[in-house]
Amino acid sequence: MPVCHWNPALIPICLVEPGKHHESATYLPRGTLVPLFRRQFQFTYTVSQQQQCNMDEAAPPSKKAAKKAEAKARKEALKVQRADARQAPSSAVELDDPAKGFYGQAPTTPIIFSSSAEDISLRNFSNRNVEGKTIILRAWLQTSRTQSAKMAFVKLREEGNWTIQGVVTATSEPPEQEPPIVSRPMVRWIAGINPESFVVVEAEVQRPIEPVKRCRVSNFELRITRCYLLAPAPAILGMTLAAANRPVVDFNDEAIGAKAGVREEEETDKEGPPAATPVQQAIAGIRMEMKHQFRSYLKARVFKEFEPPSLIGATSEGGSSVFRMRYFAQEAFLAQSPQFYKQFEIAGGRKRVFSIAPVFRAGNSNTSRHMTEFTGLDLEMEIRNDYSDVLYLLEGVLLYIFRQVHRIFKDEIELVRSVYRSSEILLPEPGQEAQQLLREEGPAEFRHVRDDDDMSTPQEKALGALVRQKFNTDFYVVDKFPETARPFYAKLDDTAAAGSAEGAVKVTNAFDMFLRGQEILSGGQRTNHPDELEARIRAKGIDPASPDIDGYVQVFRQVGVPPHGGGGIGLDRIVAWYLGLPSVHLAAYYPRTPRRLLP
Amino acid sequence: MPVCHWNPALIPICLVEPGKHHESATYLPRGTLVPLFRRQFQFTYTVSQQQQCNMDEAAPPSKKAAKKAEAKARKEALKVQRADARQAPSSAVELDDPAKGFYGQAPTTPIIFSSSAEDISLRNFSNRNVEGKTIILRAWLQTSRTQSAKMAFVKLREEGNWTIQGVVTATSEPPEQEPPIVSRPMVRWIAGINPESFVVVEAEVQRPIEPVKRCRVSNFELRITRCYLLAPAPAILGMTLAAANRPVVDFNDEAIGAKAGVREEEETDKEGPPAATPVQQAIAGIRMEMKHQFRSYLKARVFKEFEPPSLIGATSEGGSSVFRMRYFAQEAFLAQSPQFYKQFEIAGGRKRVFSIAPVFRAGNSNTSRHMTEFTGLDLEMEIRNDYSDVLYLLEGVLLYIFRQVHRIFKDEIELVRSVYRSSEILLPEPGQEAQQLLREEGPAEFRHVRDDDDMSTPQEKALGALVRQKFNTDFYVVDKFPETARPFYAKLDDTAAAGSAEGAVKVTNAFDMFLRGQEILSGGQRTNHPDELEARIRAKGIDPASPDIDGYVQVFRQVGVPPHGGGGIGLDRIVAWYLGLPSVHLAAYYPRTPRRLLP
């Protein structure tokens, strides 16, 4: 076990006190999922001691010394640069400069580059024969380092954390040189550009003396001959890349105030400007890939996409956690699920449908598993044999998503795991049981779980641990939920076997799927006969003639609706639990909680 | 000109009075975009005389007589069937029937079919060697016709209007026959099934004596040997396929009450059951294809998809048409566009992003161009040269969508045009001008349109007609909108040319795109320098320090934001205007208007 040299207690990543949003010089680095704004959130993000130890553990000790030395050297250079920058007229170009016109604020007229210069992205460097070519690159200037009055280095960054080293060297006797001319004032001006400014450079691609380890493009560097400032950043910036990549583990909204204003040691000792957060970009990439694979798996199986509405005129599944609003002369609600609409599509003559749409829950749940707005991946399908048609399809689509992402995003998953430590995900051979397993082999407090209980979150997690240990999988199904734990549209299991035992618990053809012990999907067969449906509604103590329910029931009276079933997957949850993230909030672009609506 | 034999005035397709939703026996056919529920909407859909004439015109006169005769014959057969059905114990199977077990209500246990029987969809008939095979088909029984006590015909329908004829013929001497046995009671039972019930049949695929013209699969028919009722339809159904395919042209909400209860002659003279509406399915297919092509065009150009939120904490673009709601201790709004969020992504270090998400407008606009919820196709990108980067990309993606849909959905477009008559769409060579063209060559009432006017809808339509006539295109761009007609984030045109003329109208690098004279896209370059942005905000009379605006402006102060621009496309509008539909409501799955929230 490596020793943890670090005693963190709680380190807020958000350094801004509530109400003081815009004065502070610190902010989260760009390229994160929530680009600039996280500092405004009513959250205090904290790093636990355990997590921090894990991070240290990830870095081999042999490299540490080298890093320290490097950091020291960079700090020295930074001092030089800053002293230099104070002298440099960073916004103005000297008038008698022979390199005038090759650098400066971008003109409003189009910039003229060399006719041979080619616009190219860093991501394409590996595919192209770029050595010796003159290129144009638009990028953020991430860091700069003054080597001497004649030479400076910059680190240029494009989207996706693609970085390259740029070198700018003054040509010895400017007046005798052919263009491009680089003058000492030009070197000073470039070195004085505020970090995180957006620039465009013209440069020749060359091989560095040795690979540039700090940059993603390490086998090339750019000899800069023109540099224009397209959009300047402010003079003072906060927070380092290292701090930004630290895991976020405490989402307790109540923590603000108590901890706000506490600064971490590393923060105040600014060694450089912020950079894109590759971890957040990796999560975003995996999220969009999961959505894409869901769609393509289903399209290949003749599912048709449809669009359910967000605004609805009746509450579909109980009124407690629904957002309400004035809607002209009436009241409107935000959809809690596309359940009824999926079924309308089946009743309307489509055999297999799916939707990808936002859904809304107004519950005041301030946990790492809840958001008020999230993305639902939903499907509904005709049943040909029995409800296991649906079960197998949902298992199939989830396993496909997980396996595809594992194949395509191997590196990104490792990157995420290096920050948010988690065990490698285990995918199944089929398992079974649930309450019984929990009762017989679970923790003592769950000895008395009944077969007709719906499971609580702690029970679900305990079950997840048991299943992992017993069946060697993180992904499993809990099937045949008791009738009491499911809404009225869940179809009762009316097979001979189900009805045989006297006093047996009534079960439904409904199931949940779990990943790492947390629910990611609810599914099952739906009641498609109107009389049975009405009986189920009455059994739940709901009046089938109430306006919210009547329209739904009538669909089944008007037409023969085939046997059908489906399920709903929370995209944010499968991203978060698949990656072992501590919160669904980290999986979303602009997470919404009871306390968070901005940005 | 063909003579219009038909004097319709206004024929409501919706026959249900408000408040009396579920008693009526009429409903819209299944397979429509809004499957069963349209009858509940607070709309009266009407058919204009002109549209009706167009429909008649579409049918060659020579076929008319044949159709009439056929309709008469079918009506006779229907009488026989109904009389028969009244005698038939349609829900019970006769006990001493030798065919017992080969038909009836579906058992709760899995149905046993012949071991050689293969599950196959009608859409796959053309790709497979099906003749002589025994198949299982799950479908709606659309119509039935009793030929004699020994023989009946049924029309079976799957999704996408795939239909096939089924024949059921009693085997002559049941006891001597090998299975499968078809008895007379079985023939009677099948012929007595209520239209639009969902059934499963086992059948042998055979060639019909002559092609079955009424069915989409015309070169095969099914000799039914088993038939089970999976979900019965009610005994009484309304509305024919012909009525359902009639165009909807009057979306005037005020018309309810005045016209409700009026029945069209054909309605009461029910000649058969309803069927899927292929026109609506074609529109749905084209809609999803447009979405798909938008995504794939942009992904191929290194755009990254992101998800903007629906719930927001500040009104982004003015408060007049925004939905508000209680959100725990604060107030929340529904997003009117992802504008700010697209720009946050650019500021956050992504060079090209797009989103496909619902947007909401609370304006009380009861027109055929407005909905309160619609799907926005949005993109934002770094600008490398000037704002025409954005212009060309948006033109490119729209033309690509239109051309792809034209290529893939040729038949479906013709089908839609046969009902909603429109001229074939003309796609451009580039045109230009706008207010000037309207002033000089437009109708007299627009002689005095000024260069700094934003155009009204009638003006836009007049311009569309002029452009079509002059430049031979239905798709064109109106560029360089005056500063007064654009929001603060639109970038002023600050090129030398723009500033030269004294007293010239200040213009922006912003544009709209039009299809058939109606706006489908707003786009342009955005102001990316914070001082310029603040000045623009002030010039619009808005306080840059107001909470709604301040967070936005600060983004541009915190980091160098590259020059960028983008645009937003209304998916519902491009579907509707591309197809020449009379209303965007016809392009949506579950359209939302100030008066319509259900289903």
C-alpha cells in the first residue's frame, strides 16, 4: 500500500461563495461538460481522503521526482515570463517593428496567410504527412514559457485535449531576412498573451529535438511565423488541470456556506493556467455513444423512433412528483415518462417503437441518484411469445451498449477510472432470485425482507454486492415483481404456475435491471385487455373514470391492442453506474436538481 | 379542369363534441401519427372544397366506375357478413367442432403452432421465397367478407400499411381429413371477428388466381388454417380509410361547437372498417429521416452532439413568451431555444456542436405555423473565415436533408402530395435581395417596406412567390438583417464596406432561410467580444447587469471565446413546408397548441 502523503479533509473545488458569482478569479476549466459555469452552482464539490490517496497511487513514484523538478523549472520560467509580460505592451504592436503585420490583434478584415498554408486540425496530424508543411491552427493558448529574449514556447490546445508545442524564435538580423520575419518584440508579445486566449497561428511543422511529453501531439512541434489574437482571456485565471481532474464525491447541497471560501494549498500556488478536462470529455463521449448504440441496435430490429411530448394535459402516473404550470386557460404538466404515449403508438398500429426524450420528476430528492430532468431511453414492442420477448430484448440492448462502449472507449474508460476509481465492470451469465437471496445471504438487517416488498435503495445495493460475489456480474435482472410494487399497467402473471399455490404472492410480468447494485431500467408486460386493466386500476384504489385515467383506458376499448411490453432506461444512470461515477450529476451536461437550475 | 362532383362546405373529421369524448363510436384510424386520440382534440378538422376537388382529380375517371361497382359488391357482402355475424357465437367455439383448438380466443398458455411454421413479416415477402411455406402472422383483421357458408376472405394488416388477403375454406368432410381441419363453424367464427381486432393466424402462402389489387402484397394470399383472437375490437367502428386520408386544412380552434356534430354523408354510410393512414405514416417516416440526416451530415463534419436542458433558471430571450412554473423554492422556465447553451459549449472549448431537443414557446398563437412545443435542430460552430462559413454550412445541411429525403422517400412524397396537393419543390441556384425585391416587384401594399423592417408573414410569403418566379427556387436565404430586427447577440457587420455609406442601415451578420416563402431557420454570427456584447445589450434597452443576462455576458469575460455562429431549424416547419402541408401540426406526433394538450 502506498502511503498517502496528503491530508485533505474536505477540499472545495468550487471556491466561490454563494452570491459572489462573478468577482472571483477562479473558474473551472473549459472543455468540461458544464463549461464555465460550474463555479456558479449552489454546490460545494469535495474530494475525500480515500479518493485522493487513490489518485496518488495511480502515479508511479519514480515519475514524481521528475515532475517536481519540472514543475520547479516551469515556475522559474513563469516568473521570467510574468516579469517580461509586465514590461511588454501586450495589446499593442511596436510601430517600427520589422515583423509588424505578422502578429497582433486580429484585424476586422480577413487575415491574409501564406498561400501555401493549410488549415488543419491536430487530430488529423497522425493521418497526414505534415512534416515541413506550413499550416494554420486556431487554438487556445494554454501556457507560455519565455526561454530568452529571442525564444519562447507556447502550448496550443484544440478541442478534445489535443495539444501541441509551439516555438517562436526571433530571426537574427531582421532587416536582411526574407519573410517570414520574427522579431524580439513579436516573441515578447506572444509570450505575453494571457493564457486561455484564443489565437490563430501560421507555423511550419517540424520534428522536435526530443518528443514533447506534455503534449498529446508529441512527435511534432510548430515553428510559429504569424500569430493573431482572436479573443483575449482575462489577465488572472485560477485552478490547475490537476485540481479540475480531481473526483467530485460530495454532492450535499447543504454543505455550502460552511465550507465555502476554504482554499486548497495547490490552488493558491498557481503553477499554470487551466486546461480542458479530458475526464469530462470522455464521459460526454461515452454518453453520446450509449445513446447512439441504443438507437442503432433498435433500428436494426425494425423499431421506429417517435417523439413523445413534454407538455401533457393529464398526470400519467400519480400527481405527487409532477411539475405543474399555468398553460393559457388550463393547467399543464411535464411528462414523467412516455409510458402512455409508447402504448398509444402500439395501439395505433406500430409493432415496435422507441423514443429518446427528456423526462421530468418534481420529487425533492437531493441525492446522487436523482435529477429533476433526465434523458429517458424508452421502448415498447408487440409480444409474440411471452413477456420474456421484452426481457431478452432489453437485456440484449443493454449488453450491446455496454460491450460496444467497452470496445470503442477503452482508453477513455481507463481515464475515467483513473480519477473515479471503480472495479472493472463484470457482465453476466444469467442469475436469479432477489428477496430470498437478500434474506438468506444478505446483511442481518434484511433477514425479514418479504417477497412482496419493493426493495429500498440500501437493499438494492446489498443485493448487488451479493449477486456480484455469487454470480460474478454487475448487471442483473430482478424479475416477477410483486403486484403491490408495480403500477396498474403492469400485467399480472396469469400462467397456470403462478396461480397454483394457495395464498402465494401475486406477481407481475415486470422486472427491473440493475448495474452495480443500482436500478437502471424498469420494464415488463402491460395489461392490454380493457376489463383486466380497469380491475387493476380499481385494485390500486384509483377511479378508472377520473379524467387522467379514462382517456388511457378508452384506447384499449376502441381497438384490439396486441399483447405488448417495454421498458425505460435512465441514460444518466447507465452512464454513471457503468463508469462507477459517484453521482448521476457527473454524467449529465447541465444537471438539474431541486437546487440547481443554472446554467 | 375536372368537374368537382362534391359539394362539401366544411366536413368535420372530428365528430365528437367537446366534453363527450368517449361515447361516440367514431374514431380516427390506427396507424396515424396521433393514433386513436385525435377525436378527443379540441379541434374541428375540415376539408375545403378545393382540396376535395384535387383529390377527385387525382383519381383517373376510368377507375371510378370500377371502384363504384366494387364498393357496391363489397357492401352486399358486408350485409351477408353482418347478418351472419349476428347469428355466429363469435366469442365461443362450438364444442363438437372437429376444428376445435384451431381457432378461438387465444389461450393464456403459449399457442402451439405447426413445427414447420415460420414467423414472418409481410414487408419481407418480396425478399424471401415464401410460396408454399407455412407462416405465422400477427396482424389486424381489417375487413372480412363471407363468400358462402364454406368460404370467407379477410384482409390482414401489419404496420406500415402492409396488407394481404387471407382465405379460409372449410374442408369438405372434416372427420376424414388430416389436420389442419377447417370447419364451417370455424369459417363463420373468423368472418365474425370484429374489424380491427388483433389476431394471429397460421397459414399457407399461395398464389392467388389473379393479383389481389386491394392489398399491398398482391401476388400472394394466405390459406388460413389456424386463427386466434389476441385482442378484440369493439363491435361498432366508424370512419373509412378514404375519409381518414382526406387533407386537414382548417385548424381554426374557434370552429368547435359551431360545426361539431355535423356528419359527412360517407361517414354514416359505413362501408368498411378504418385502416392505417399511409399518408400520416409517410410524414412520420420523412420527419425521422430529416432528423437522422441532420445528425449524420454534422457528425461527418466533426460536430459533437450535446444536450441542452429544458428546465432553466433564467429567461434567455425575453420573458413574454416563456412558460413559468414553481420549482421548489424558486421559479423555473422552459427553454425557448438552446442559444445560450450552444454558446457555452463553444466557450467551453468545443469547436462545433449540435443539439436536437424540444423547445417551448408560450405565445398564444393559434395559427398553422405555431406550436407551444416543437423540436429544434440547432448547431453552433467556430468561424474560420467569416460568417459565411455558417451560412454555407446551414445551406449545405438543409440541401443535403432535402435531397436525401427526395431520393429515399420518392414514393412517400408522391403519396403525401396526392392528398396535400403541392407543387414539386424547387431547389436553388443562389438568389439575393429581399425588402428591395418586395418593394419593386411585389404586391402594391408592400411598396413602402423599408430596408430596416423585419418582415411580416404576408410579406415573407409574397417574397417567396417572387423568388420562386424570378430565381426558380423554393429555398432561399434572406441575409444581412437590419440590426433593429435581431437580438443583441447578433454580430454587427463591421466590415469596411458596411461602414462606408453615411446614414446607411446598420446590418448584422445574420440571416433567415425560407422554404416555400416561410421561415425555417434563423442564423448568423454571434457577438463574441464582451465589450461589444454589453454595448449591444444596452442599445436594446436591456440592463447587462440583470441576473438573466449577467451570467451570459460573464462567459465572454472569463475566457477567449472564438468567433462563432450558428443557426436553429424548426424540424416541424421543414417537414411541413417541404411537403407543402397546410399546417405544422400535421408534421408533429403529438402537436401542442394553446388549446391542445391531449393526448
